Amino acid sequence: MPFFAYKARNGHGDLIEGIQEGPSSAAVADVLFSGGMTPVQIEVTTKGSAEGQASWLDRLQQEKITK
């Protein structure tokens, strides 16, 4: 699967950048929306770097917000 570089805004309006693997930019947008982020830009990238994978791992391990 290709990698996509994205820029998105979280619920606080902060700009988040990262790399996400997915079958299409629409699938990556769905992942971002489901994570509470609004995509600003999504582009195919040739980098499937360790940095992008670490970013994904960091997001996976983040403390979840509960009510």
C-alpha cells in the first residue's frame, strides 16, 4: 500500500503532520476523521519512513479521552 503525508487539525485547532499508510487518500481521510482530526492536506509520498511509523505508534499509545 502507498504512504500518504497528511496535515490535519485536531479538536483544539492544532496542526498535526504525519505519514499514514492506506489504499487511498480517502481511506486516510476516514482514519483521520475517526481519530477526531480534520484533514487539511493529503498527498502520496514515497517516504514510508521510520519517522512516520513512530508517529503512528505514538498516536496509538496516546492516552484516550474518556467522559
